[in-house]
Amino acid sequence: MLQRRVCLRHILQIRNLPYTFRRTYAEALDHLPPSPLSATNLPPPSSPDSSLPVNPYDSTTRPEDTPDPPFALRSYKPRTPGVRHLRRPINDHLHKGRAYLPLTFARKGQHLGGRNNSGQIRVRHRGGGHKRRIRIIDFHRATPGRHTVERIEHDPGRSAHIALLTHNETGAKSYIVAAQGMRAGEAVESFLAGVPELLLQSLGGSRDAGMIAAKTAWRGNCLPLHMIPTGTLVYCIGLRKGGKAQLCRSAGTFAMVIGRPGDVERKKVGEQGVLVDIGAGRTEKEEEEEEKEEQVVVEDIKNDNNKKLGKEDMYVAVRLKSGEVRKIHRDACATIGTASNSNYNRRQLGKAGRSRWLGIRPSVRGVAMNASDHPHGGGRGKSKGNVQPVSIWGQLTKGGYKTRKKRNVNRAVIQARPRSIDQKSKPKRKEQSRSKSKSKN
């Protein structure tokens, strides 16, 4: 047995923003379609003397936002050399048994070694490893109704943890990507099909967006983007209506809902990298006209549920973790919270064999190869022949080719992510050199 020791390393943690609703006016949600989960579809209570309420939304409470514990890695007593540098995140809440087998299938085939259908290697440094079973994850979250989290499991096929859900009515099982802080026994729900009638009854028939968000924008719940308050952290984000989640699925990733694309396009990046509103100097008349236009839009939605929205209203602006601001369809799915296992990138495997267990083969440097195997190979000593660094196929590895097309630009990107720190520092260096030359003169 390995004797456990805890190695504490305190680091600055990114605190999740509270799920506050920051809209300045009430927005009607009459245009949302009714949900199949209505009062007529629910089974009657078992007995009139039952202590459970008829409306489950009356007694539901928001799950507690448990603060993340201080960053800690589990180390082991070095009884063997391979354990001396082994570091693992502490995840004692994970399930110790096997996965739910009906939602898994064996990982077999030629692709295990990075080969295509003809047996040729297309991805290097892959092969071997322990036998695995693929977990079938529900990235659509289209099934309405309450689901109970049975347990949190480790998935060998991804960096984040997964949660096994059970539908409260049908008993159907499903896997989802677990949120940070999610534990067994919690209740999660998907509102992609619409707001349930029972929820509206618990709110007294009100369709105010802020009141609905206070009951729905909870950790682990899946909502369309237009129902999520501004400033909320989300993960497992879809790109189109009815599509599966494609963004922010790995461990510790998240994005932030920042509003409509029109609000973001009116801003620009200032000298210190801060977003500055260009329309800050508007007159009172212009602000009053904008407020009237917003009221007209809300009234139109109330009167006509099938009214077509404008181009700006069909999308929601989301800031990804890379800094890119992208517009996504308002009906695309998103899950509240942050992807679990945020300390995954701080683990240490401890030995080369553990990397082979994961199916990762060693990578050899080109300088250590023969001249027939790599452009950097051959020669006497550690020399690559005074040439530019290239890959095994002879392509430049440190730039030299323009990969971004000026045409065919991704129109969904509102603000591109920062790509190079050196390019930003060049203008500052020029200004400093100019100021020095002026001072000398």
C-alpha cells in the first residue's frame, strides 16, 4: 500500500462570478414554447396525506455554492522511484466501482495506434495503453424533467469528470459532463424544451426573465443562451439550435455570457486592454430613443409569439476562456457552471511508464535521429546543420507560413483572441525609442 501525504500549494484561484441578473429591465418570455413537463403529465401524489408538495418547484432550493478547497495535490511516500514524483489531485468524491455498462462500449479498432483504415500511421506517438470503454455522454440535454445525480465518475476518455443521472419519472440513465462542485444527490434539469407550467405557477404566473432565471440558472442546469443572465459562467456550449455541446467541454474550462452582439460591437479595446464604450457620450434624447425601441421589441414579443427577431436578437455574445468573443445562436444549449476537475493540468505522472498506460508513445528529437530519418539528423555531436527548425516532413515549425486567410473570415467571431504578445509590445518599444530620441535632442 502507498502511504498518502498531502502537499499543499496555495495559488490564486479564479473566483466564479455570482449568477446575478444584470439586465436593467424586465424582459417577457411569452415567446418560449410550452414544455412537455406540464401539470397534466405529472403523476398524482401517492396519497393525500403525503408530505411532498404537489408543485415540486415550491420546495426546491438552490444548491449551495460550496467554495473550492485550497489547492492540494496528493503525494506518496517514495517506496519506489516511480512514485517519488507522482502527484494527483484529491478527488475522494469519485465513484470507486465500474461504470454503468449499458452506456459504454469497448474501444477497439485500428485507430488505437493512430492508423487509418489502410493501416498507415496518420497520428504519431500513439499506441498501446490500457483497455478502455467509451462512455456515451449526453451532449444534447434535450430530455425535459428532473434528473437526480447518482454519482460522479472518472472518465478515462476525457479530462473532466462525468455524472450519472437518473430521470425522476422514467428512471432512464444518462451521462453528462459534471460541473465543478457537483455532488451526488443534487437535482438538475434541462429547459431547452421550454419553461414548465409548474414553474410558472410557483412564480404566480409571472413571466419575468429575472424571476425565471432565479429558479433555473443553477449549477448543472441546461438552458438556451437567451435565458441565461449576463455575467454567468457556462460550459458545454452548443453552436446551433438543436445541436450538441461543442465548446468548453474539457476540465476547468468555462465561458461568460456578456450580452447581445450589438452591445459588444459598440465597444473597442482601449490602450490598457480595457473595453471602453464608444457610445458613452450620447445625449439624453438618444438614450430615450433606445429605451423606447427596447420597449417596442418587448411589446411585440408579448403580442406576437411567432414574430421574427432581428439579426442581432438571434445571437448572444459569449466570451471564451481564450479571450475570443463569439456570437452564438440564442437557442443553443449551455450548462451553468464550470467544467469539473479544474486541477487536472497540475498533475504529475511521475514516470514514463504511466504515460505508456495512457496510450502515449515516446517522441524522439530530430537531432538524435539519423540523417535519413529527419532533416536535423546526422552529423557529429548535437548539431542540426545550421538550418531553420523544420518538421520531419521538411516544413518550417516556427513560423514562415501564413495560415490565416484574409478572405473566408469566421463571421461568428466578434473579437479575436490575442495571438501574440510580441506584436503588442512592438508599438510600445517604438514609442519608447522615439521618446528617448526626443529627449536626447
